Amino acid sequence: MKKTIIFITATLILFPVGVLIYKARILKLSLVPQMVDDVWNLHINLKPKGDVTSFSFPIPKMGLGQKVSDERIRRKDLEVFIDSNSDSHVATWTSKELIKGRISYSARVDLKPVTYNRIPKDYTETYPKGLEQYLKLPTLLPEDEEAISSLETAILEGSEDKTTLIRKIYYYVEEEIQRNTDIKTIHETLNTGKGSPLIKAKLFNIMARRKNVPSRIVVMVRMPEVRQSMEETKLRFTFANEVFLANKWVPIDTNRGYFAQRPDNFMLIHRNYEEVEKLISKKNITYSIQAERARINRYNKTEFKKEVIKSDSIFSKLSLYRLPLPLQTMFTTILLIPIGALVLSIARNIIGIPTFGIFTPILLTLFFKETSFGFGMLFFAVVVTIGIVERYILDKFYLLAVPRLSIILTLIIMLMLGYSFYAVELTSISQKHLSFFPIVIVTLIIERLSIMITEEGMLNTFKTLLGTLLIVLLVYSLYFISALEMFMFTNPELLLTIIGLLILVGKYKGYRLSEFLRFRDLVRQKKKMESLPHDLL
């Protein structure tokens, strides 16, 4: 029988390890998704040139693929106004006196990639009034007009829909116009086939507008690719385009080869270069732009799902990444529960830490996870206090167990009612903690608490309560290890390993560590007795 148990346990522990090795070595799969950092701390330092009492500068605005928060834009001696009439922001600082010294702007920006996988054919001829400005053509030299007309005849057929037409213009500018930062006019670009990023964006802009497609040049900054010091992360403006196709603005970047997509390492500062051309000129203002990654990491689940499906193995069909997002979120939490149960088993069976019930610490951990640790501890402490006070008060009524617990349940609901009214008055307090789950958990815990006070007294109950909270803290800390959480979600076969380890813990029949401490005097006395001469015993 022992050999059978050893074989089963070894199989349960080693089989998932073999699967992990097979995934990594044979299928070349990552064991967890790659980390992505897409949250940035942005800093812009500004200093106007000359004697001025006001000046303006573009700042990022929240939009598709870009979330701006924690903005710090004000200075005590200056007033600031945000012009948001367009789909971009321009900040204007004003003062009654001449503006002296530097002005800083900072914000936290969360970037996500913007991608349009399929753009339908567009035959639009007329556009809303607000888009007319994006169809205006600049004044060109006659020879440049002629050169562009010849170019259009060469690369366009004349019968394309707007989407196909824009693709052809994009491919020409992206492939045929070589990047050269020294060439800064349309005339030179058409003559040499070279141009700076801004000139390439301008050429694309002109050719799109000539074909009655609203187009604009966007001002961006490219975020640093690796973590660097603040001195090394000074950024410069770069330029791309957006065209209005199929009732939406589609990103186009002829400098870096992106059609209908913008990666998450580009931050939009303004969506119309023509509006801010003078504002960002170094002739009028001195500025420096810096960025550093915020310490917020996320796992790129989307790319990992593609990697798993591409492997075309049984794991691609059994991957949890195929589940809907709500189920993925649920299983991400649930798959750590067996590890918590393993911690609980070791604590109870090997260390000897007392707890309320068998799985009460796990339920209490889920209660803290469902709400928050601060709120959970406060709510739990209040409920425990109510349970203890209620026990002494209701003892005088000599009630049966079920009515007594029903009274506790009612008191908990009243407590949550009071909290909800308090949360409404103070908007800074979240109401997300209000749910059925906490009511069920704390009521069960109070039941165990009441029974233990009656059977074992207050001192032993308090020791068990501390043991329970210790296990809760250990298990709850597992949820702060995002790598462990993602590792279990990506490789759920490790649940078999946990079962094998639980079998080992369950087969342990020796003394608990707490018992060695508890009976240490008895052990010492036994050793003394054994050390005495045999004839004295």
C-alpha cells in the first residue's frame, strides 16, 4: 500500500513538472505571458522666451488608447486655462506680471495600442462641417503642383475607393521617400525623394486632402524603449498622420511603417500640427519633455494567447486564455485557493497553528480579496466585537442557537446599511465592498466564534482568532505575487502537484512544532530521567 501511495504521489508531483518542461523545451512556449509596461510618468518643463504675460503649450488629452490622470499643471502665481474646443488640449498660463522662471506640467499617462484590423471601403463625398479644416490645401509652388499631379497619375488609377486610395498614398510615401532630417521642404522632397519625418507627414497630408480625404498631422512623442535615467529620457516631438475613413480617424505613420495602428510606445500630444506649429517652435519657448515608466506592470495576455494558439497543440485547446474575460478573472483568483489550502494544511498539521474551522481562513481571505484588506480588517473587527458583546447580552435571554445566529445576521445587515449611508455622504469611500459574499462569510465566522467562546472560554478563543488571522495574512499575501497568480493561471496542471504535496502533508503523523514547544518541560524531564544511572531509577 505504501508503494502505491508513493507512486501516486510522485506521479502527481512530477507529471506537471514534465508538462512544463515539454511546453518550454519542445513547444517553445513561455510559462507566463510577457510583462508590458505601458504606464508613464510624463514631465514637461517650459520657459517662454522674451517678456510675456501669457503663453500656451499643447498637453496630452484622454482619448482612444490614451488615458491621462494625476495632472499637475498649476502654479500659485499663474492662472491656467485649458482650451478643449478641439479634440486636443492646449494649456495657457497667464499672469498680471511678466512670467519668470520655469513652468512644469506632469501627468500619468496609460498607453494602449490602437489597431483597426479591417477598414471597409469608403466612398464618402461630403463630410460634416467640422471636418472642412482638414480638407484645406496649402499654397504650393507651380512646379510642386505639377510634380504631385504627375505622381498621382503614376500611382493612382482614379477609380479607387477612399480606403484603397489612402493605402496607395501611404505605401508610396513610406517606401519611396527616404528619411533625411536635413530636408525640410516639400520642394526638396519631391526633387530628391528624401524628407524629414515632418515633411513626409506633410506630403501625405497634401496628397490625401487633394483626393478629398480629411487628413491631419498629429504631434507625438516616442517613449523610451528601455528604462533609463531622467537625463537620458529627454524626448523630441515626432509626427504622423490621421485620416478620416469609415467615420473614424485612422492612424497612419509613414515614418515607421504603421497603417491603421499606433503602438503603445507613442504618446499623442496634439492632433493638429497646424494649430500648434508656432506654439512648439523653439523660437518662442524653451521646453524639455521627459518620461519614465511608472512601476505598474501588466501581463500581455493577448499576445500570449496568440502564442499558445499558434503552437497548435493540445494545450492550445485547453488553455484558460480561450475563456471569456469574466471567467478568466474568476479563475485567476480561484486557482490560488489550493495553494492557500496547502499553506493552511502545513500550518495546522505540521506547525500546529489553531484556526476557526478548516476552511474558515480561506473564506476570510476571499472576503478580504472581495473587498480590500483595510476595509475587511475593520469590518471583521467590528463584527467580532458585536459577536462577543451580543453573546453576553443574549445569554440573559437563554435563546436557542438558530435564533441567536439570526440576530447576529440581522445586526450584520444593519451594520452594512449604516456603512452604505456613510459611504453615500462621503464620496471618497467606495461602495464596492457591499455584496452578499461578506455577509455569508462573517456570519459563519461569528457562529464558530460564539460556539468556541461557550465551549473553550475567551482565552483559547482569542488564541484561535490570532492563529486564524495569521493564516489569513499568509494566504492573502499570495495574491500580491502577481507572477505566482499568472503562473498558476497559465499552467493549471500544477493543481496535480498541489494534490501530491497535500498527500505528503496528510501522511505526516509526527509531533507538530507547537507541541514541541508546549511539552518542552516534559521532554527535558524525560531526558534527565534517561541520563540518571539505571540503579537509581
